Amino acid sequence: MMLLPTEAIGSIPRSPELMHAQRQFDEGKIDAATMEALYGEAIEQTIRAFEATGSPILSDGEQRKSHNFVTYSVEGAKNLAPDGLEIPFQDGHVRRLPRLTAGPFHFLLNAYKTFSVAKRFTALPLKQSIISISALSLLYPAESLPNYSREEFLNDLVDEQEREIRGCFEAGAYKVQIDFTEGRLAIKLDPSGGLLNAFIELNNRVLTRFSEEERALIGIHTCPGADHDSTHSADVDYAELLPSLFELKAGNFYIAMAGEANPERALKIVARYLKPNQRAFIGVIDVIDPAIETPEEVCQRVLLAARYIPLEQLGTTDDCGFSPFCDDVSTTRETAFAKIRARVLGTAMAAEQLTNEQGMLHE
């Protein structure tokens, strides 16, 4: 049977039991060993539920990234203060990044360490999501730190992410996906495009350290945020982001699309700037819409994308991860997995129709 590739972004809502345990751990009521055991159980449960959806590629659901997908690598660092950059969301709530207070900067937790836990529970391919260093670059304050320049900080960031990506591949990751949710936000923070260009350049400093074959297994995810069923940059025109996005030297791009006001216009932009050696995984699931898509609805979204993107460069995904922050209870695990199953079934439905009509897809 001929298929289109389909992959999740990564995050899956935590269970109420895991969120309760996280609060207890933060309050010092349970120890680290107990918490690690609970994380292991949560990862195994997530893997089993992913398998039940029929997903060909799995994720650990980012269950071990205890508080959020942005700062998992530096949680507990002594050289961070809580009063960093504020990120306002459309519904009025605000997320705040920590602020670096001194150097040097190093990761305390690498994603490849959590990946090795997930690998124990399945024989299916596993992808690993990691945060971009452009997002982490926002931790450096506006004023220079004594004895630790911004350029020294960026050099450390580049080294740390190269190490993280290589570690994930060495641990057996099928793909490594870099979460670049700040790409669209960058235009909101700096309408001149200067910040976005700096983000592209910084990420490419990492990506150019890998071979073309390795970059074919590295992906970039972009979305306008998805936290408490709200976004931080959906009002930014995709036309201001997408041309620059495909300058990133990666082989795969996971692009939020189902929640777009005008997806057909955005698909035309993707088609214009997508390079021959890149694949666009188009979002066909709106993760902040509580309604569960039907496979037929997903199929129609795939068929629309196939009108503009060459089939050999097309894949499907969800617009974003589900509940990437641990306190987001706007989406249940049951809803998330139901939406994922609809994507898997709808993608297969579209692939069959495209195969029958055009004979252009091959195993």
C-alpha cells in the first residue's frame, strides 16, 4: 500500500496523577527517585497509547520534560532568575522565561537521556523533540553579563545543541525535531525581521555541523504557540516567516496549518519556497480546537495540501504539540490521542485516493 508519511509533533497532555506528583515533587513531598519512576510509568503509558492510534512514528509525549518544552534542559540551574522575557498570549495569559544571571551556560538535562527511557518500551521508530537554541538565546539579558559575553553564551549554546542532537541519534532516534515556535513570535517582537534573521543564522550554526545525510533526519517545527487553547503569534502573516524558514538547513519542516485562517494561501507560500531536498509536514489537526476531527476532514486537508506541494515532499502532522506546558489542562489525553488517530486514518485515506487518481505515490 502506498502511504504519505505522518508524524506527531511530540507533546501529549500529562495525566492528572503525573501533574499532582510533579507538584508534590516541587514542594519536596516526594523524592527524585520516586519522581523518576513515575516519569518512566508515564512514558510507557504514552508509548502504549501512541501505538494504539496506529502511528508509524512514536514520541515519548515529552512526559519527562517536567514543566515545559522550552526550559527542560536548564531546570534547576543556579544561574537563572525568574524575571526574564514575557510572552503574552491572545487570551491574556503570559508565560515568562527565566533570565540568565551569570555564565557559563550548560544543559543540565539532555533529551537523549530521556529518549533512552522511551526506547525500552517499543520497537517502533521514535522521534525526539528538542527546543531550539534560538529560543534559549532569549534567556540572555539585554545588558551584558560580567565576564560572560553574549557571543560566549551563543557559542556555548551551539556546542550544547550539537551534543544533544548527536546524543539523540546515538541513542537510536529515528528523527530529531527542533521546536522553533519562536520563529513567528520573532516577527512580532521585531517587525523589521532582524530578530528572525538572527534566529535563522544561529540555528544554522548548529545545522551546518551535520552532514547532508544527517540533516535529512533533522526537522524544524513552527507554529504560533498552543497553550491553554491560545496562541502568541497567530496574527503574524505567514508570508513574513515562511520564506526565511526554508533557509534553515534541515530536511523536514513541520508547519501548523489546520488552524490558519487562510490555509490555501499559506500552502501556496510553502510551495513557492520549499527546496527540492526538503519535506513539508503540513498540520492537519488543530490542537487548540476541542472538536475532534474526522478522518474525512483530515483527508480533505491533505488533498488541499497535495494541490500545491509535490507528493514526494509532502507529509502530515499536528499543528503543534498537545499541552506543551505541564499546567495546561485544556486538552485531555483522550482527546489528543483521538485527534492523532484521526490524522493517521485521514492521511491513509488521502494517500489511497491520491494513489488511485494519480498513481504518483510509491512505497
